[in-house]
Amino acid sequence: MSNPDKAQETADNDIINDELTNIQGECPKCGSDNLEYGCSKPYDNQIAYPYTCADCDFEGSERYCLSFIGHTDADGKDLV
Ligand SMILES: [Zn+2]
């Protein structure tokens, strides 16, 4: 699976050695964007995307909050 949403990647990219970062789409340990994502897992109102960094083998998950935005029909069309 590819990166679920690369568009929101922040430009704030100051990586200091020995300090973990918290940037979407980047390994928190080495800063690589070469993450291999697994299947998403739901947690209440969150989705977690587990990944393994292809550069340093760090394993972690990216977490996303889910928020209700409305109903659709079976074809995905908005009802209102
Ligand atoms: Zn890494």
C-alpha cells in the first residue's frame, strides 16, 4: 500500500540526531520517507496504518482521527 496522504506532509523538517520526529509520511527515527505500509486497522474513531521503514527497519504506526462528515448512498453520492 502506498502512502495514504502525502499532500499534508509538513515542510518543517529539522531532523536532529537521536531525536524522534513526528512528521506524516516520514520515519520518526531516521527521517526516511521510504515507509512500507501494512493494512489499516480501526480503533474507535481512529485508523492506524502500521509501517516498516525500509531504511532502518523501524516499525510503527501512523494514526489518523476519523470525523463524521455525512451520509452517502450506496454509490457514494452525498444525500444532501
Ligand atoms: Zn527509518
